[in-house]
Amino acid sequence: DGGITQSPKYLFRKEGQNVTLSCEQNLNHDAMYWYRQDPGQGLRLIYYSQIVNDFQKGDIAEGYSVSREKKESFPLTVTSAQKNPTAFYLCASSRDDRGSGYTFGSGTRLTVV
Amino acid sequence: GESVGLHLPTLSVQEGDNSIINCAYSNSASDYFIWYKQESGKGPQFIIDIRSNMDKRQGQRVTVLLNKTVKHLSLQIAATQPGDSAVYFCAEIGAGGTSYGKLTFGQGTILTVHP
């Protein structure tokens, strides 16, 4: 079955460490997105990519980095520069840059210890 | 700036009642709107969508209404069931400029269905 896979489901990070969250899709979607969700809040866009080897900052990109070397993969690195990284991270993809077929992964919960 | 917001942060209903969740949006150029359901610890699940050239769209037990004049969106759930308890988000996709193709979410409404 086609879908988006995020791993790991739970991730613990020590302060000062970089961590990378994985997002893989087999939907042949062109566009991919990373969102952050804090308790009781909506989703905020971190980064998005509409085509391979290209990506743009979203609303809260500071302290994060991404790459899009392959169409099916869009990993997110939470760097030590991100002051409050504890959150629920969601990856999504869509068929095109108009948002057709928008699909979410099951999320990664990151906790700083 | 662009924003999508919800009027009611919480909604409690009895099983079998109809539920109405409201959403206001500010970007009049948006042309695509989606309602999502999110259960605790899970990613958002697509419920129903509507394009700006439509006023109403119906699915199974759900109806979305779009009023472009007042920039208002609503989700109606018929015969609400305990399994409908979740957080509901409306989201818009920008139709132009820097918001093109990006999904902007509202704060969310917590729906609780009592047996």
C-alpha cells in the first residue's frame, strides 16, 4: 500500500545534539512538507519541497535543516540551534504544488532530555 | 498576514446529535480547503475537501460548507458517534504568491462525544 512512513515514532535527544527525522513516501508525490505541532496547537510549516533538489523555508525554519536528494525522501534535521525542539513532527506529501492528494505520516514525537 | 482560525476551541455533544465545527479564514485568494481529524498521537486524517468554486460538498456523514463572502468554512457531522471524538482542523491551501501550495492550519477544535 502507498503511504508516508516516518521514523522513529519516538525520539529522545540530549541538549546540544543534532537529530534527523526520517520521512519516506512511495506515492510518487512531487511535493513534501514538514510540520511541527505543539500540545493544543495547530500545525506550523517548517520546510517544504516542491521538487527534487529544491526546498523552501516555511514559517518556523530556524534551527532546522532539510535535504531532498530523492523524490521519495525528505529528512529533517533538528539542530542544536533549535531552542525548543520538544514537539510532535509531521511529514506530509502532495501530488503537486497545488496540494492535491495531501497525505500525512503518523508523526515523530521528539523529546529533549 | 494569512491565517486560518476556528471560532470554538471545544465542542461537547451527545451521541447521535449533529455537530457543527466552524472555521474562519483570512486569505480570500485561497482556493482549496480541507478538514482533518486528528486523534491523540497520530497524524491528521483527511475528512473532506472543497474547492473555492463550490459552496457545499457532502461525504459520508459529513458536509462542508464554504461561504466565500464572509470567508467562513464549516464542517457538519451527522449522527455524531463516540469514535468521532478528536481534534478537528480546517486548513487552506494558498492559490498564489508566497502561500502557493502551502497548507495553513487553524488552531483546531476539540470535539468530545458523550455516550
